[in-house]
Amino acid sequence: MKIRLWTTAFFCFLLWGGSLGAQQDIRLDGGGDGSSVAGSLNVEVLRDGKSVRISWDPPRETGEIIVARSSGIIDSPDKCYIADSLGKFPSGVANGVNQIYDYNLKPGTYYYAVVLAHHVRRKDIRLVANRNFTTIPVVIENNPQPSNPPPVQNPPTNQNPPVNNQIPPAEEQKYLSDNARVTDIAVKREGKFVRVTWEPYPKGIPGETIYTIYKSAEPLSSLSLMRKAEKLAEVSHPENNFLDQDLSKSQTLYYGVSVKQGLKEVLPLVQNQSFIRHFYVYDQDKRKPPKEDDSVVTNPDFSFDEMHVRDLNATSVEGGFRLDWKPPTKADENTVYSIYQALKPLSGGVSTFLGGNVKKLGEIAHPDTNVMIRMKPSEGTVYFGVTVKRGDVEDFTLTLDQSFVAIGINPGPDQNNQQDTAEPEPTKEDSKPKEEEPKTVQNEEKAPVLVQKDEGSEEEMDRILKSTFWKDDYAEAIRQLGPYSGSGDNSLRGKAKFYLGMSYYRKGEYNKALKYFVQKDTKAYNPERTEFWTKQCLSRIGGGRR
């Protein structure tokens, strides 16, 4: 009897546990408040038969939305991670995006998904059928829609004068001319954000003409540069403004607006007409010395007055010049020095850097306080300046003979001019000749090399790699490759950052290596290798190593 009771109790326990597990499975599949899930995802094929309009209701969570596309249903996180990305767009904020266009698709079957970027990074995305991923395929057929431009063109000929004032002919609606551009583009700061405005395309059609807003660190004057630009959003005609809220540091930016209609997007853009240069200063209200209770940088111990180098000195050496300076009093590993070159004095503050006449040669990190600049002999006066950047703040208030110097390039008088600039402290130099001379020799051999942008070459970087990285001298590789990470050449900059990451990885400093591997320049240089070493860093860091 007891055996029967125990057996009955055991089976009841199994049935109860099974029902509990089934309830748990149901909750995992359909539970949650859905705040991270977009809704009403809809994909509509446009009249050209090769393009689609993708629209959705934004999730309650704010952030950046990623629109993914695949040839199969995107019903699992793994499928989402390997799908093609159509870009990242702001969601849940002012001027958020809830509609984009996917143009000129090849014949085939397509499925789409819309997910929040930060959930992709955390690998905890939630997919709900017909809410944030599609289950009905979008089919693009091989046979394009019959085009009848010639017959259609004849009837409107008698109506051209009145029609052109409002709506262009049907053929022109589908096929834009090469002059289809916005005009009078302008950038205006609103608090910490930037608003881009433009004059719409005169022949734009509501619902058909699309304006795409781009942002880049380089001009948008060629197709190769356009490929590297970040697509911020798409808006429909006659919308003529966009607010960029994704700004976190002082930098030179280029904003551009292209015109799309039907099958065509008119690229590249024209400066001061459809793209414009803007120098963004993060927290510009703090450019003036703050009060005692304010702070320019995140560390309150690092005050405004300490955001400058001191006693900048230039010495003529073979092949160029050597710059030496004293660091700020409380400089630490977060302090970065930027080296600039100009043909005019750098004493005008931020405005000096806005005219396009100042060239950034590179960056080096503290504790390095000297640098070699190679340049060809020339006539005239050249100015070199060193700014201090800490976190997202860089101060552009420079002082002659303290944080910027003037150098005459004539062979004979150069040295005299440089000695004259050092005259304010002759006593200090005379009193410590024996201590400083040996350091100068050592530092000259170890000083990082900055190459002018017009002289930078991949061959020179390869020579550095052969003499340092490939000989396992990773510390020296970091020292000499550092300036190239600020190069104006995208390929050089990406290559330098990749090998900087590799050098830190070989030294066992995986966190520092990861900072280089996750940058856009590094990924553009070699996406496959960068992804591999990124995963290696993450596995090392996850294993408890630094």
C-alpha cells in the first residue's frame, strides 16, 4: 500500500513539474513588458518594383534602432547577428526615425527586422513575429516594371509650362538629373545639439523625394568619402531640418543632405551647397575659465588652468624639428596631446582652428612629452602648437612660447630664432646642462615620429612595423605608430590603429587593445581580422585577464 502511495505521489510531482515548465516556456516566449520591441513593422514595395519602404512603431525604450535585412526569416538572435544592417537610426527621441527606404534591390526574397542597438550589443534581443520582424517575404522579381517614358513624354509637352511650376513630368520624377540637390545648407547649434537646415529640392514631390542626412569627419565631395560617412536619418520632402543629438566630443564635422527619388540618389555632394563644414565644441559654454565650484573635465582636480602644456620648445634636427614641452601639473594616463601646424599664429582660440588653415599632425598620449616632425626645407614661418585633451574636452587657447611656437625655416637664422625663444629661461638651462643633455639624446632616439600629412606613406609605416612590431618590440611600436592614428589618410589611420591594438594585445593589455579594435577606422582597414581579434580580447577579458 505504501509503495502505491509513493508511486502515485511521484507521478503527480512529475506532472506538476512538467506543467510548471510549460508555463515557464510560455512566459519566456511571450512574457516581458515589450518595452524593447518595436511594433507594426511593415514593408511596402514601391512603384519602381525594386525598392521598399520600411516603417514601424518605435519601442518605448529610447536608443538607436538597427534595421536588418536577410534572405531568410530573422526569427532568432543568431540570424539577426549575421543579417545585413541598413544602418542605425535614433529612436524614441525628438526627430526619431520610424521609416526608411531600401533602394534598388536585386531580384530575390527579403525579410526585415528592427531591433535596438544596445540589446544587440548585450546579445539579449527579443524577437516577436510581425512586430519587430517580418514573416511574409518581400519578393523582388526579375522582370522590371515596363518603362514607357517615350510615350508618356509626348502628351505633357503642351502642358509643360504650367506643370513645371509644381510637379515635374513623370520621367523626371523617377530619374533625377545630376543637378538635383538641396541648397543653402546651414548648421546651427541648439544647446549641446546641432540642427542641420537646408532649402529643399525645388522639384521635390511629397512622399516621393527623400532627403538623407549624412555626417562625417571628412568632406563629402567624392563617392569614396561618401561610403565612409554615417547615415543619420531619412526625411521626406518638404521636411528641411534635422537635429543631431549624437555628439559627445569636440571635433570637426561635415554634414550633408542628398536627394533620393525613385531609383536614383544624387552623389557626391557640393560644398556649401549640399554639405557644410562645422567645428563642434563640446560644452562650449565652459571655454571660459570656470568658477571655483565648476569643472571643465570629469576629474575636478584637473582645473581649467592646467589644460595647457608649458615651455614648448622647438629644436632643429636633421630632417625636421623636435618639439619638447612640460606637461600639465596633474597629467595622467587619460591626457592626450594633439600637435597642430599652421602658417599663422595659433593665439586666436577656437576661431583659429575653424578657418581650415590649421593642420592636425597627430596625437600622442602622456607621459610622452616630445615629438619629431619631419618636413622638407622651405621658406617662411611655420607655427606649431600642442593642445591638451582629457576625456571629451580639448582646450584650444594657446599662448606663444608656452603652448605654440614660431619657427623660421631659413637654414641659418633658424637656430638663432629658436634660441631667442628660449631666452626667458637662460639661467635654468645653464644650471642643468649635465642632467638634461643625456635625457635629450635618449629621448631623441625614442621620441615618436610625426610625419606631415603630405609626406605620410604606407612605406614608412611598413618600415616602422618591420623594425618594431615584427621584432616583438611592442612598446616601441606603440610609441612610433601613435602619431599615425591621427593621420588624415583613412587607410594609414586604420592600419595604425589596427597594429596599435595588436601591440597592446601582445603586451597583454587587452582593454587598451579592445579600444582600438572597436573603432570604425580599424574595422574599415580589415573587417575580418579586426572582428577576430576583438573576440580574442573579449574572451581574454572575460577570462579574468586585463
